[in-house]
Amino acid sequence: MSAMHPAHEPRPVSLRDRFDAGDDFETVLASAQLNADLWSAVWRRAVVPPEFVARVEALGGTWHLLALSADWCGDAVNTLPVIAKLAALASNVDLRVLDRDEHLDLMDMYLTGSSRSIPAVLALDAEFVERGWWGPRPSDLQAWTMSEGQALDKEERYKHVRTWYARDRALTTLEEVVSMLEAAAQSRR
């Protein structure tokens, strides 16, 4: 099971309007109620190797990332700060975040199986056309969670997930999000 997904058929919702209504990451960070210290710590420690920024800038054009998230989500707290750092460093990408529960109609278009799993990160081109989406977690971790991880109780499963994120240092998230953007750019050609 891959965490990268092809673009959906055109949607009745305006992704441009949704993007414009989204919060920038600094606002999300400042408004975090749950896990606020963890959100800040992951943001402070987030490192984006220069090769990822170079790959995104080589795409040309303008790209918009629209994330559905919530401050209580452990996967979001481990992935969105580094995606936000990538968007801050790459001159041709910007990021906005929508609260999942305030946009359930949009969330229901990006289900993982039948679950409203977050984050869901949409890749939008310069005209705000969806070109792909990623989520809710890196593909290897998602595969483990949906197989072996199911045999563990919730606390043990989350302990493993937290350890996985700490060891990975967001490199898999960056690779998958950048690869999604590269595939999106290819689909426009």
C-alpha cells in the first residue's frame, strides 16, 4: 500500500477557495492546543536536506500543498512540520492547512480505505488543479501499521510508530512528498 495517490477526478469543491481559507503553518503552530510542545519541537528540529529543495525547485512553476490535519494527530505532528519546512525553503511551493473536522466533505474525498486518516496532503498546480495526494503516513510505516501493527495494543503500536519517525528523521516523508510533486509535474507535460 503506497502513501502516494494519483489525482482524483475534478471535484465540485473549489480547491483554490479551500487553499485560500487554509492557515499557514505558523498559524497552525501557534494555535496547537494538543501536543503543542511536540509540534514546536518537531518544527525546530526539522531539517530538509538541500537535495530535496533542489528537486522541488527543478520542477519549475508554482505548486501549492493543501493539508488536512488536526493538532491531536501523531502522524501529522511528525510529518507536517518537515513538509512546512520544505515549503518554506523551496521558492516555488507554499503550504496551507485545513482542520480535518471543519472540512469533512473534502476529507471524505481522501479516505484511507474507509478511514478519515490524516494528514492528507494535496498537490495542486499553479491553477489549483489537484495533481496527486499523499498521506496519512510514509508507505513503509503505513504497511507495517496495517499488518503487523494491528496485532499490538494501541500503546505498543504508537510506541513503535514514534520510534520509526525518530529514526527516519522525516527522510521518507520528504522523499514521498517530493516524488509526488515530481509525478505531478510529469502529469502536466
